[in-house]
Amino acid sequence: MNKILTDISLFLTLVISLLSCNSNNTAGDFNEFALYSTKEVFDSAAGYNKMIPIVDRCISIPTNQSLINTATILLDSVSANSFNNLKLEVTGIYNNKDSLEILKVNLKENPGFKMPDSLGNYRSWYEYFQGSMGGGQTTIILIESTLQKQFKDEWIDGVEFYYQNEKIGEWDHVSLSGIIKRK
């Protein structure tokens, strides 16, 4: 019975989270995009806490923006909301071999970054990659906020993350390697 209640609770949290931003063009001039965070919930079947994505807030972006400008505005907001204004640089959109539109996002360190803690706490991406919980939270926020799975209008089909202009590979605690598809 506890597993059923936990599963129902997780499902309701996710549905409420997704419905809190309306992707319909209500005013005619803006689209709403979700900025995600995470919530820790107990998974009784697994016997441990896990993180799930939740909508932290919504932002409105004018519909007259190009796809790349919209992505830039969105990721600037994600950076300000969740990552202490660390740079999330949109470097382009390309069509892959499956004709999917893939957004390229480069995580850039602040000027003066030489090593962890060289700029102070949470002034470098390194701090957000540390530990299972921190890396997991960073992964969820970046993927969910970029892919906008609830958004119904034209949007990208996937994202590819880079760190300091190099593709992110298989790293401990962070799952941002390769092309991450929207569906």
C-alpha cells in the first residue's frame, strides 16, 4: 500500500509541476517556459530518496524571437535562477544524422578560474558537479530546463552539452554526455 501511495504522490507532483507553466500562447505575444529545480522524495520500492524534477518558476519569452535567441534567453534565466549566473553559452543548433535539431550548450567558467575554489564557493561549474546529489541536481536542472518536454510549440529535439568548449564525456555524478533527446 505504501508503494502505491508513493507512486501516486510522485505522479501527482510531476503532473502539477508540468501543468504549472502553460505553453499555450495566451497573450498572443509570449510563450512560457519552465525553469526546473528538484525535489527529494522517498522511493519506498527502492528504499532510498531520489530526486525528481519540479517547476521552480516560469518565464515569458516573446514569440518573435528566433529559436536560438529564445534558447539563449531561457538558459540565461536558468543560469541566474540555479547556477549563480555561470555562463550557459548557446553555441548553435545543428541537424544530426537523424534530422533532429540539436542545441549545443557550452558551460563556461568565469574569468580567473584556474582550479576548484579559485573563485570562491559556487562560482565555478566544478562546485555544481560535486557529489551524487549535487551532480544529480545539476543534471536534472540542465536537461529538463533545456528540453522543455511540456512545451507544445516549435522547439529543439535534443541538446548536447560542452564544458569549456569540449564535449562532456562520462563523468562521475553528472550525466550530460552525448546527445540527450527530448522524447
